[in-house]
Amino acid sequence: MKPLLIEVAFDFICPWCLIGKRNLERALKLLAASRPGVPVRVLWRGVQLLPDLPAEGVPFGEFYARRLGSEAAVLARQAQVKAAAALAGADVDLHRIRVMPNTANAHRLFARAAEIGTEEQVNALLERLFAAYFQSGDDLGQQELLLRLAQSCDFDPRDLADVLHDDATPYSGDFASLGVSGVPAFVVDQRYPLVGAQPPEIILATLLRAMPSPELQA
């Protein structure tokens, strides 16, 4: 049976992308329960949301104060994120984050890793990159950190180091080919787009829509 293809547009600094990842995982468990044996392939398509940031990033608090206009607006947004993260089972500690990083190198490293690694290695690396930022507050613009995380997932840093640059060169991925306008975004079977951190039930409905009926599969 041909695997059901799910392409996900994301950035490491977007909490809604981590929330969307957890909702996708729950949707896939529901799919496995209702349609056992259906193969699924998930491809993560990196999107650099803030390509104009300097290589060293900018202070996290200052960035959001400028972006949202007031401390009250920042606190309201953070409360919204925390509530959605708790509902999805996503571990997010915004108070630990000190730097809004330039994610170009993180995307380049992850894209190379996806080319050469196993599915298990790639999934582990994605989890550790999200955890480094949202749980530990690490700066994903630091090359040493990126290579250390990759090595912890059994990648050889020598296979990845050549894609890392110090000049804040923007990451150019294949996001445009998905035909969606924001992240997170899920495109199922190259035909059915979903934008935003949709609930598991909505994602499941889209997955089922993309599949032939059980009668046709029989």
C-alpha cells in the first residue's frame, strides 16, 4: 500500500508548530486505531519565519515587546500559548528563552540530516531541537549546540558542519511548493492543506478524507 504522505511546514521558534506536532501525533494514533496497518510518511519542510534576524539573534523579550506593542499584549499571547500547549501535551517554558534566534543554520542542519539519516534519527533530532528551545531556552543559532544535538542522535557532525554559516544567509527551503501561507501547515497527499495547529480530530478527518474507503481497499 502506498504510504499516506503528510508534509508539514514549520519553524523551530514557532510554539504553534510544536503544538501542531503533538496534535498530529495524536491524530496518527487515532488513525492507527481506526484504520490499522495504514502506512504513513511524514516530511518536515522547514520555513525560516524571520530571515532578517542577525546571526546572533535578538533578545527574546525585546522582540515580542516590539512585535506586540505592550507588556500586557505579550503576557496575553504567552498565556494563550501556554494554554494551548498544555491541552496538546507540549512542554513549553517561555520564561527560559532569552534569545530569538536566527534559525537558518538549524534548518540547514535538519534538512541535511533528513537527507542522510534514518527516520528514527530525524524524528529524534526534531524533538531535541524543539526541546532545546522551548524547554531549555537554548539558542538555536549556536553552531556548537546544533552539532551537539545532532551527535546525540547518532549523526556524525562532520557530515553536517559544512552547511552551517556565520553570515546569517537565509534558509531557502521548498515551503512555497506546498501552496500554503503560514506555519504550521499540513498538506496531506499533496491535495489537502490544513493551516494552523489544528485539533487532532480535524487532522484525522483530513487524513481519512485523503484515503480510499475501506471497501475500495479490500
